[in-house]
Amino acid sequence: MKYNINRYGDLIIENEIELNNLNKLKTFLNENQKETIWLDVLEKNSKVIPEILKLGFTFHHTDNKSLTLVLNRKKEMFHYASHYVGVGAVVIHENKLLTVVENFHKDYKKGSHKLPGGFLNKDEHIKDAAIREVFEETGIKTKFEYLFTLRHNHQSRYFNKSSIYFVVKLEAKSFDIKIDDKEIKSARWMDIDEFLNDETVYPFNKQVVESVLKGDNKLKNIKSNCQYDKELYEIYI
């Protein structure tokens, strides 16, 4: 069977596993006693999954194309996707703060104004996600200035995973609001004092806006000097 060894010494099977090559897999496993062996099963071959489980493999994670299983012969194994990552943006123009009211947000008081933002896409950097989310939700074009805080919490809204939420400062490059009405109920340039005194606004959102006004914690995005692919890294100092 075709395979490769990753940097951690794990064996990754590259063959497409089907019922007709299951015996080859059994022979291969007997001949290779690596502590950790990974394989993917495509959705079209899902009938083979019960037989693979009988060989000692367990589910690890899935996406919309395949299921990844692992044969783990050591005691410890990292969990998949322990966190999801989001970003919010503080955008201020002429003492007005760009705010949105979501259609689906039910965790706090009805009509609560919040910072625009959302989840990072796969392989997306924090600053790029912030610029994209602000534009998608409000139609406002922006430029990244700095990252200044994050929030980390457990047992969050989705699948009992932990959450990391970054907040960045963006500079507005356009000013006419055009909302995405599928996700956003309303958006506006809101007077900062009104935002800070609004009882429906999350206390955390008030804290981060106050922090920006004080000029705290300005972490700039710098070029990576990492030995690996620099485009894969994002560094703030």
C-alpha cells in the first residue's frame, strides 16, 4: 500500500480504501507496527467503515468529502477541532462606531448592537477575515490597523467546543452602509457614547471599544521569518 510518514512519525495511508482491497490493508497493518496510522475513507466507500473499525481504527474527524480514522497504539491522542475561531472589528469614523444587529443572535437582549465580525474560513488569516466580514455584513471597505485583544471561553455555542475570539481595529475606507439582509437586520454608524451607555450591548464589547479609545495593546502584523511557508503564518507583536 502507498503511504507517507509525517514529521511526527505517524504513518498516513494514501490508498483509497474499498471493500476489494481490505485484505491488503489487513496485511499491511500486520507488517507495520507504527504507533499511529491514519487513513481517509471517501463517502462513496462508506460501506467499508464497519470493517475498518474491526481492525482497531476509531473515528477522528470528518469533512464534507471523507472520514478520517486512526489506529492509535499509544496512550495519548490529540483531539480534533477543540476550538473554533472568530474575529470582530472596531471601525470608528468621526466618533461614530460601526455596529450591526444580527437576525439570528438570541444569546442576549433583543436588538443588541454588536461589532461586525464572524468565523474565520479555512486557511484564512485573522486580519483578512475581519476585513471580509465587515464588508460582507456592512458593505464598508476597510484597512487593517492592529490586533488588540482576544477572548477565550469553553463550552461555547457550537458543539460544546471552546472559542477564541480576536478583536482588531480597522480603518474605514468607505462609509456608505449596505447590509447583507440574510444575516444582518441593521447596521449603522453609532455614536460611541450611545453604544457605551446602551444596556443591550454586551459588556465585553463595551470593554474592547473603551480599550481602543485608550490606545491600549496595539499588536502590529509583521512579516514572518518562519522556516516554513511564510504565507501560512500570521504574527502579531
